[in-house]
Amino acid sequence: MITQHMLVTGQVQGVGFRWSAAKLARQLGVTGTVQNLPTGQVAIVASGDEPQLADFAQQIKRGVTPWAVVHDLKITAARTQRFSDFRIITR
């Protein structure tokens, strides 16, 4: 199991992106969190095996909803974390 931080830039707030990302993560067996940032970006912490995370990232790049437009996806390795599920963080 590995954990990655993903920073998604583009039109990703107010378009159902977090909900769709959480639904996708659950379908793929990825655990972690997703949250909007004050910068207009979305932050994701995702844990899973390498093929799961590669598939998840590939689909995140496509925008996961018809209304989202992803301009950039930055992925960095993180200390492995274990989550019980995938949750949307709201402030």
C-alpha cells in the first residue's frame, strides 16, 4: 500500500468534483480524503496499491464529471496512511 497527495487545478469546485472523486475512489477500492482549498484547487490524499492509484489518477485527470476541467494534477509521494474509507472533508 502507498499513499499519494494529489493537487488538482482547474475548474474543480462547484461542479460535483469532490463527490465524483469520492465515488470513483470507492469503486476502485482507494481510501483517503478529498477537500476544496481556498485557492480554488482540490486536495486529495489517496491510499491504495500502485495500479489502483494509477487508475484513480488517470480518471481524475479526465475530470470525473462532465463539468470539471482539470488543467493540472500534481502527485507527490506521502508517508503511508491507512484510512477506513474515502471521505469528503468539508469545513
